[in-house]
Amino acid sequence: MTVLTAKAADRTVFGILYVAVGLLTLWAGFRMVDYGLEMRFINRYLRGWEIGISAFEAQQGQWPVFSGNNHVAYMESLDRQMRRSGVQPPESNTRTSYRYRIERFGSAGEDVFILCLNDCIMLFGISKKTLDRLDKLVDRRPGLDSGRLIGRPGKNKNTFIGKWRL
């Protein structure tokens, strides 16, 4: 059995410490980028819809009829009505203004569908983590069962449905 010298032991211990600090720094960097992407979704996209709906209401725009069945057709119609009234819906990172994709490092992204009604914004396909972060910003306290933002698990139990009352 060989005995480690003090110099070899120091190099081994410090090598392990440097690797651990490097991995921790890398993990923190990925978390910061994920946080930034979530905040872009919340501040630029969702707040953009909130402002757009308020502007559309102020101009007394004609809301399309929502039967509860075809969400996509309703949102396409709302998008057209808003543009005709001179109100620009916020830009999305997808082809349509009512879908948004939140990308993440190391995990699947979120495909969020927005349904805007005159008194609320419905969020379909949002993760619990993103919904909790949004709830803290909207209600100033966590808890998806009360406040202006409420949420419940979706049918697939992996994503959530949020209702943000304006």
C-alpha cells in the first residue's frame, strides 16, 4: 500500500474542491439563465397582454364571442380585432401571438397557451415552478388558491392551468 505524501494529498483535495466549485458555478449560471427566460416571459409577454387588453378595453374594441369550445379560433379572432383597433398584441417566440415557448437548460421547455377574456388571462400548459413565480409577482405572496392569480393541475397532471384576473 502506498502512502500519499502531503503534497499529493493537497493536490487531490484542492483538485476535488476546484471541480466542485466549477460545477456549482456552472449550475448557478444555468439557473440564472432559466430565471431570466422566465422573467422575459412574465415581464415582456404576459405584461404585454395585460397592457394590450387594457388598451383594447379603453378603445372599446369588439370582443369576439367565446363559446368555450375552440380556443384557437377565438384567440385568432381576438388578435385580428386588436390589430384592427390599433392595439398590437405582444410578440411571441412562436408563429402565433397566443402561444409562447419557455426554453430551459437540461429539461423540456414549456409550451404555454394564452386565452384572453375581457376580465382574465387563462394560462394553459404552464409549469408549477413558473406559475408559482408568477403568483409571487402578481399577488405578492405565494398560494395558488387565492388572490388575483389562481391555478390548478391540468388534465395531464404535469402542467397547470392558471387564471389571472385583471
